[in-house]
Amino acid sequence: LSFSFFDPASNTLSEAKDLLDCTAALKRRYFLMMKTKDAERVGIMVATTAVPGYKAMMDRLKTIIKAADKIPYVFYVGKINPAKL
């Protein structure tokens, strides 16, 4: 089992060193998934609208979120940086 981590601050991808790294990351992922399931509102951050098919993808995401009885919010931010997050 291998697990990789992406750090957006340094724009690097690193491999997990041992099983403890993988376990901690999977626990965090599970926690965040459960937190999302409990949320009433879901935010979608869009950094670019120049990607072909982005409109169809956004419509599909909104449909899925609405089907789960949640309220979708879309934020168009241009280039993402820590201040915008």
C-alpha cells in the first residue's frame, strides 16, 4: 500500500514513509468525508473557467449536491492563493 501527499504551499508531492503516515492520512480523509456528509452547505471553488467542459461539470456537481439535500455555493476566484482560501 502506498500513499502520496500533495502540499499546495510548496507544490510538492511526497510518498508516505511508513504505515503510520498512511493510517493518519486515511483517518483524516475519513473524518473530512463524514464532516462533509453532515454539512448543510457545500462550497465549490473554481480557479479557472477556461477548461473545456467545465460548465457541464459544474452543473453535474450542483445536481449531485442538491440531490443530497445540501445547498451548493460556487466561488470563482481566479488563481488560488492562501489569502483567498
